[in-house]
Amino acid sequence: MTLMTFVYLIAGLALLVAGAEALVRGAARLAARFGIPPLVIGLTVVAFGTSAPEMAVSVQSASDGQGDIAVGNALGSNIFNVLMILGLSALVIPLRVSRQLIRIDVPIMIGASLLAWLLAADQSYGRLDGALLFAGILAYTTFQVRSSLRAKNNGETNEFEEEYGARAEGRFAVLGHLALVVLGLVLLVWGSDLLVDAAVTLARALGLSELVIGLTIIAAGTSLPELATSVMAAFKGERDIAVGNIVGSNIFNLLAVLGLAGLVAPGPVSVSPNALAFDYPVMVAVAVACLPIFFTGYCINRWEGLLFFGYYLAYGAYQVLFATGAPAVALLHNALVWYALPLTALTLLVIAARAWRRQA
């Protein structure tokens, strides 16, 4: 391992962030230019665009036969998105949650998490699995477009319109937007290639598995666009963007990223038994936890954000202990699985039940 490995790692992350920003800006303005409703832009182009780094890295890894990185990146990003990004955003300011997210999008996120786990039960994603997952993202996008086209333009769309809405544009504006999209795609491909190569070299030099690298370093790195979008949205008071971006990105990671990885890989994408035993259950638990937290007053309070943040620190500590073979890993695993998670789930269910009674 040389200094150039770290240079390539940082350069790859920087290119991914820059590429995602260019892709989101260009695609969102292009959509607004042709009269696509702002809500559609927010729920699809913005949320999916911030997941473009995950897509680039997982597809590149699957094509190279590095299944642990492809799968670990998607799982780790979803866990990071909810626990770290929503946690930090809620610590900045309590986050308002729209009823649509609770009624439609969060249940879809939970269903997609369970489907991804079920399809991975045989320790691989084949082309049929990939096609099924990718069909899910096509159906979800079609549903969002049709629902938004039927809905009236209300106050919820203003945040997206202010950020990405149509402006007075010159003759060559459309070409400029297309150029941004192309530039974003080029940067994403270049950045993912650098990042994957550097991550594999780093994992081998440190004696870490590619799964751990994918679940931690790569997952956090490819989630930087979501982190920047949600935290800055929270600072600006655009709370719907902060929450909707995370939910939409997680759905995209499971259905589009894993789906396309399964479709383009030369063979089945391998899934580690360790991921099946621990990381998939954690990802599903994190998705399920969103429902009672979002439902309690349609708001993520600061203490709930702190709870999310604390759980991510515990999850990160587990990954480090597991990677280094520390004896304390079994103790932390049992504490999380048999005590902390059940007690948290019970507390959230009680809070949600009380909130439901008050609203009934």
C-alpha cells in the first residue's frame, strides 16, 4: 500500500460527489424545463441522483466480480443514510415528515428491504433477482410520476421549485443542461473506477475484508451527496427535502443499485454469510424503525436523532471489532441484538401506539 492508494481513494470520492452534483443539477433543470412537476423532480431525479455514486460503485464492483463491495456499499449506504444522516439532520432541527412518506414511501422502503434480504437468502443475486429488483424501481418511478401528475401543485412542491425550478433561460440552456448530465456521468464512472481500485488495495493491505470496506468506507463516501443535501436542507429549514431525499435514495439503492448490479455482473453477485446474518437484519430493522418514529407527531425529534446517531456509532464499532477479530465483538453483538434493539423497538411501538390513540 502506498500514498497513491489514499490519493486515489480521496480523488475517487471527490469525483463521485462532483459527478452527482452535476448530474442532479442538469437532470433536474432539464426536467423542469420540459414542465415535469417539481414534486416528481424531488422524489425521483434529486433522490435518485444523489444515489448515483452508489450505483456507479456497485455496478463497477459487480462487473469486476467484487460482490462484497457491490452489496456492502448498498447495505452500508442505507444504514448510514438513516442512522447517521437523518440523525445529524434531526439534531440540527426537528424534521417534519409528510403523511405521504408514512402512508406510501416508508412502507415501500421496508418492503424493498425485505425483498432484497429474501432474494439474497441463497447467498447471491442472479440475473433473475436483478431483473425483479430493477422492475421494482421502474414500477415505483411510474407510480410517483402518475401520482404527481394527478396531484395539484401545493405548498409541498415549493422547496423543489425554488431549488430546481425553471428559470428564464436562453436559447442554449437545454444544451447546457444536457452537458451537465453528460459531465456528471463521466465523473461518476471515473470516480467509481478510482474508488473501487483504491478500496480493494486498502482492504488487502490492512487485512480487512472487502465486505467491511464496502459497508463502512465506501458506503460513507458514496453517501456524501445525501449527507450534504439533507444536512444543508435541515439548516435551511427545507425539512421535506431532508427526509424525502433519504427515503427515496434508500429505495433506489435497494431496487436500482442491487438490481442493476445483478443484471450486469458476469455471474451471480455473491452475498457474504456475515452480511446475511447481521447487516441485512440491521438494514431491515433501521427501515422498520422509521415508521413509528415518523408517525409520532409526523416529526423526528432531536432525541430520536441522537438515538439514530448513537446506533450508527455502535454499528461502526461492531464493524471495526469484527474486522480486527477483537474478543469484544461477541459481547457487542449480543448487547445490540438481544438488548438494545428489542428495547428500542418496544419503546418506539409504545410511543407510536400512544400517538395513534391521541389521533383516533
